[in-house]
Amino acid sequence: MKIAIAGAGAMGSRFGVMLKRAGNDVILIDSWAEHVQTINQKGLKIETDHGSKQVEIPAFLPQDVNFQPELVVLFTKSMGLPKMLQDIQPILTANTKIVCLLNGLGHIATIEKYLNKANIFMGVTVWTATLLGPGHVKLIGDGGIEIQNIEPTQKKAAEEICGVFDVAGLKAKYSANVMFSIWRKACVNGTLNTLCTLLECNIAQFGSLPQSDQLVKQIVAEFAAVAAHEDVKLNVDEVAAYIGKLYDPSQAGEHYPSMYQDLIMHHRLTEIDYLNGYVAQRAEQFGLKTPVSATLTELIHAKESLLVKN
Ligand code: NAD
Ligand code: AOT
């Protein structure tokens, strides 16, 4: 299948490498010129549990792409999504399918401004990846994907996309309720990404703190209250238990969340406004109180003011 990865940082590189290895015709699209140039000149350098490797995979700046993909996999950060959707308009046809696996809330409304519902497939992933520098990523650990069509007639197409990912070893499953999956993953990120970034620790270190259970439950309860107003039912204890299992080093314990990578490692802006910030903002619209999410959002923005270079 002809596949374009739109946003080829840590996760886009992982998906690009695995889909190409399975025999697909894959290109990477990214607006970071040094990254694109390094990949084209030296290959993409990947660090795995079995050592280091160079993978040849064509990379393009958005304005230079001359390729008509059957499938586009979106992997920008949330803030970069509208610009990427705008930039790839020239390569999309009426039949191009787009899969969005970004973390965060509110992306469907953004994507619907650029594409028909029938072409949009939403999902979440628990794969992880780390960007070490231009053209250089670390891909360790195991993962999975859940995907669903958002237009009821497109179930078969969603199952076919799951098949393409699955054959590539990406462990994809059709989700019967992707909005639930998206909200539950947002709870993972709204707790672990935000708190590991403020506390400057990895997931296992956070999980070992005496405060971890109570903090997670408070945040998940706020997410659940807002989710209920969007017709998604989250069970706070079930979601907190799901998060608690990730502390184990055999799960995601050794992972430094992408928000930590952005702010602490690279002094870049974070996705907070699409996680706790989204919840705090929607709560206000619904007349709900979510003080923990509101304060965490302000704390991350304050830390961005201290660390992000202009
Ligand atoms: P990333 O930051 O690695 O890549 C996103 C974009 O940022 C790319 O376009 C990349 O080129 C650009 N970028 C990165 N460093 C740059 C630099 N120094 N200068 C200029 N541009 C730079 O993002 P990611 O971690 O792959 O995340 C993509 C999406 O997947 C996000 O929504 C994230 O929350 C989600 N996600 C990430 C992980 C993870 O482990 N990283 C896991 C699950 C979901
Ligand atoms: C993660 N991490 O989603 C994935 O880093 O943004 C991220 C992310 C799966 C399980 C636990 C954490």
C-alpha cells in the first residue's frame, strides 16, 4: 500500500519503519528540514534492543511531496495538526484515507475541517518512541493500536487499515468504541505525561510515589465528568487501575512521556491544552469544576515560560 506518514518525529518514524519493513511503499513527510535532510543523506538511524541500524526511507518537506498515498498516518504534535492538514491538501484525493493516532482531545473537529467524515479514521496507540536528534530515534518496547471509522458505513475500511498495521507487527485491533479509547488514553496522558513532566521523572518513578494513586484518581475523576458530557462513560477505578499497570518496567515504566521529552529534554511547547487544558476548558462550558486540571495546565504553561526558548 502507498502510505505517507505526515509528521515523522519519534512515533511517525516508528510507524514508517515498521510499515516499510512489511513491504509497503512508505514516505515520511516532515517540516523539520535538518531531520528530512539527514534521513535522505544517511538513512534514519534507529536504536533498538538489538542494537543500532540505518533504515533507508524517503523523506520530504511538505511542499516537496510528489506522491499520491492511499493512506496517510498523522503523527504531528497536536499543535501542528492544522498546518499539516493544510500542507498535505495537494496530495489528497477523494479516496485517500487518513488515520489519526495523536494523543489528545478535540482532533476530530480539526480534521473534519479538511476532510470528509468517510475518509477519517480515529485511533489511539500505546506504542512509544523517543526522538534522539535529527534522523535518529529510539524504538524499544511493545505496543498496540485501536482504530475505528467515524462514519458508520466505513467499518470495512477501518478493518482493512487494522489489517495493514497488524501485518507490519503494529498489533492493531478494530475498536467498537474509539471515543472511549481516546478518552481513556487521554487519562493516561493527562496524569502520567503532565505529572512526570512537573516532577521530572519517568513513569515507574512516578508510580513509586506515595501520592501517585490519589493524584491519578483526582485527575481521572475530572476527565470522567467532562467525558460524560460528551457521551463517553469512564469508570474512574477501572481507568486508574489501567494506569497503575503501566508503572511496571515491563509495560511503560522506563518511558519518559512525550511531554517530558518536549519540555524537559528539548525545551519545546507541550500538548497540555489538548489534555488537562481541554478538560478544564470544556468543564467551564459545561458548568463543571475541574480545579486540578486547571491548575496543572497553568503549572505546565508556567514551566513552558521558564524553559521554552523563543
Ligand atoms: P515528535 O515531537 O517526536 O514529532 C512531532 C513533530 O515534531 C515532527 O514533525 C518532528 O519533526 C518535529 N520536531 C521534533 N523535534 C524537533 C526539533 N528539534 N526541531 C524542529 N522540529 C522538531 O512527536 P511524537 O513523540 O512522535 O508524538 C506524535 C504524537 O504521538 C503526539 O500526539 C504524541 O502525544 C503521540 N504519542 C507519542 C508517544 C511517544 O512515545 N513519543 C506515544 C504515544 C503517542
Ligand atoms: C505512553 N506514552 O502516550 C504510551 O509519551 O505521550 C506519550 C505516551 C503508552 C503507555 C504509557 C505512556
